[in-house]
Amino acid sequence: MEKVINIQHLSKSFGTHEVLKDINFSVNKGEVVCIIGSSGSGKSTLLRCINLLEKPSSGEIIYNGENILDDKHDIYGYRTKLGMVFQQFNLFNNHNVLNNCIVGQMKVLKRSKEEAEQIAMKYLKTVGMEGFINANPKQLSGGQKQRVAIARALAMEPDVMLFDEPTSALDPEMVGEVLKVMKELAETGLTMLIVTHEMGFAKEVSDRVVFMDNGVIAEEGTPEQIFNNPTQERTKEFLQRILKQM
């Protein structure tokens, strides 16, 4: 399979605190990978290192065969290939829904306003938010805001979509509407890397599940392997604890 992102010996420290320790894994084209683990295990830091919101302390991030951490690489060009959906939506409150989805296209990709609006409308329709184009984010529910954030990321037409716990800030009744959109995206063959606490979603949608613990990848495999037959004690303990709470 074609590797889109290949992480090699990636580490990240904040001062003396080592958050990521010698991470090695890859994401294949068209693959949906869910990263699970306890809070503080390094999941979100890994995602932020992949899109260079955090600079790794050491290691390599190979994107389409090139190490994007070397001095010669176009970091901004690389970032346009990664769509990022955050926990807290990060919408522009001074822009309506449509403008939220066109400003990045026009500024970064230099698309005309007309083209940007056409593409924005396509993806707002994909997430079921085409009827809210003139709404201000303050007028939207959390689930609606997150769906707009997904449309905004999709409008940049990235190679890979990164989701950092996209439902963790939502009320329980809004979680389902966002997960439904993400399931539909997964079915289109979009490459997706998802940090999530939603075990049922990870089990249903993932091609592969990565379990992180204390800054390392403790185990990875198919959903069947991880959820039904984990080999590591740490994985078993985590799943037992999580499934008890559900």
C-alpha cells in the first residue's frame, strides 16, 4: 500500500518532560487510523507534531517520500495537504459560516472568491450545513460548529484529514451527528487519522487502531485484534476501564 505519512523515531519533549518516545508508524492512502489511549498518553501531541503545530524534538516525518523536517522542505506547502479538525472548533466568530470556509482557500490556495464559494458549498452540503451559510458561529450548536469546521478543512481538499478528539467538547446528543459525518467521510476513501475516546466509533470505522500509553505506541492492529484480542496488559486494562464506563 502507498504510505502517505511515515513517522520514524519521532520524539517530543517539553523541557525535561518527554511526551513522545521513539514513535514509529505510518498511514496508508485511503486508510482510517484511530488513535486511542488515556488522557496524557501523547495522542494529541502526536497529531500536533504531524501537522507541525508542535516541532518534534527528533525523528522524521516522511510525507510522500520526503522528510518534511529537513531544512529544505516547504512546511507551509505541506500543511496545506493536511486538514485539521480541533476539539474546540476554532471557527472565526467574526465571519459567517460561508466565509469561514472560503477565507483559507483564498488566502492560502489563492483561489478566486467564486471558486472558493463553489467548493465551500460542496463540502457544507456534504456535512449537512448548506442551509446555515449566513449564520454566525455564535448562533450554532456545538455539533453544527464542528460540522462547519470539518467542511472548512475539507474545502482545502487535503490529502489527509487529522481529527483531534472532535467530539470531546460536545454535549452527548450532539456527538452522534458529528460521528455520522465522519463515518460517511471514511466510506469515501478519504485518508483519516483520528484521535478519539469514542470506542464504538473506532471499532466500526477504523482500518487500524493505535493504542498509546505513556508516550509510546503500546499496541496496534485491526479493530478486531485490539478490541477483541489485545496482547498487551496495558491495552487490556485500558479497554476494561473504558468499557466499564460506557
